[in-house]
Amino acid sequence: MAADIIPLGPSGAGTSSASASEKDAGSALDRAAEGLGLPGFEPGWVWLVGAGPGDPGLLTLHAWNALSQADVIVYDALVDEAVLKLASPKATLEYSGKRGGKPSPKQRDISARLVELARAGKRVLRLKGGDPFVFGRGGEEGLALVEAGIPFRIVPGVTAGVGGLGYAGIPVTHRDTNHAVTFVTGHTASGKVPEHLDWAAIAKGSPVIVLYMALAHLPRIVDILRENGRSADEPVALVRNATLKDQETLESDLGSVIADIERTGFKAPAIVVIGEVVRLRQGLDWLGALSGKVLDANPLGLKADRDAG
């Protein structure tokens, strides 16, 4: 399979810039909060909120509501700057990003800071890329708040393994390819390959595998999957900066993907998907179509069989 990095392009839906309608948008949110009964953010509370994969348009109304009321926003590395611009001008922003191979705050220190701010009577928004409960350590932070007696709210977000792949035109399920999907982290808390997983069962039992934070260990993971029966020509796609204006997609296969990453210089952060659903991108790459790509209505070559049946 040919492998090329395909940028999202100037027509990308991830593009976000300030406009004259921002005040109108704020007024619309106020009306929505009143009409939909969106909750008030009380002092001394912590909201654990998913910011989605990047594009501010994928924020939930609850997330937008939280941004407009928070006194302090403790945010992660994968939260896009355009999302932070939606915060109240009075809000204090505190960075607490954790990136592999780089100095970063310890989890216990982040949890302790949330408790400290809440006890000071602040409205504390803990803002995480994607969903706080999908490889986001939201569960750990929530339990720390319970232990400290701090009231909290969970606001789910669109996870990159679904929303990011959707922006690349790759569905995580499709009835002609798979009725199951497995989400896997590419490294443990110590930064190593998660060897405790039953990789043999995953390789043999899951038709589609979605890997988070896996680029550094992908050579080893590919070897494990191949050793446990996955074919060298099985399609693979990597989506970098998913849903943002500089989104890039690398299409390859298990036998070639590591060489293709080295050849193209493909970098993290990226989501990885392995399975036949990758072939559907030839028909569902809606962003590519905005830039002139001609889509294939029968990317799996099954239409003739259906018609015959």
C-alpha cells in the first residue's frame, strides 16, 4: 500500500480564528444555558471536563458552559489554544501537561493542586484533551477529590479514537468490516510498552485496534501483532493533530508502516488505527473531498456482490 502524509489542508474544518461574532456567540451560550438548564459552576467545585480532540466545534455545551464560569482552568498539553480562548477573561490558566519523554508534573501533584484550589473557594475546571475517562486519568483525579471531600462533576468529551478518526474519514465500526473495536494505550505510566496486556488475544480477537500514545513503541507493538497472526498487508492509518487545521494522515500497512514513518518523518501526537476500516477512507474522506479529492462509493469492493445477492 502506498503511504503518504496527507494534510487536512486550507479547507480543514479545524481552522479556528477570532471573529466579530464572538460576543453574539457568548450571548447565544447565555441563552442556551438558561433555556437548557445548564448547571451553574459553584465555588469549591471541580469539574473534570473533556475538551475533545482539538477542534473547538467539538466541545459539548457543558464544556463551553464550564469555560465561561471557571475561576481557574488546569489544562493538559493536548488542549488546543483556540479552546482556551473561550475561557472567561477573568479565569486563571494553569498548564499541567504530561508529554512522554519531557519533564511534567506528577499525577499526585496535579490532584493535590485541584484539591488546594477547590478548598480556596475557586471554581476549578480540570480541562483534558479528548475524554477524561479515556486514557485521561480522570478516574484517578476524581477519586482524589472524593478522598478530600471535594464535590465534582464529570463532563465527557469526544475522544480522539472516535472523533479524530472521523475527521480522517475512518469509522471505528462498519458492518462490512467489524462489530468490535479495541482501544489500547501505547505505553504504561512508566513509559514502557504495556506488556501486561493479553496482546495475543487482542491480535486474534479484535478486528480493529485503535492505539493511543503509541508512536514511540509502535515498532514493538507491530512486531507483537505480527507474531500473533496479523497480516503484513493489513491497513494502518496514523492521524496526527486530529481535527486541527494541520491534521495529517499517513496510510500504510503493518508490513511497511514503520519504514513509512521514518521516511516521512511522521511525528506525535497521533492516533493509530489498524484494520479493514482504514480502506473506507477512500470513500469517507470528507475533508479531502472539500479539497477536490474524488471519493470512491465502493471502497471495499462489495457493491457488486450485494447487487448480485
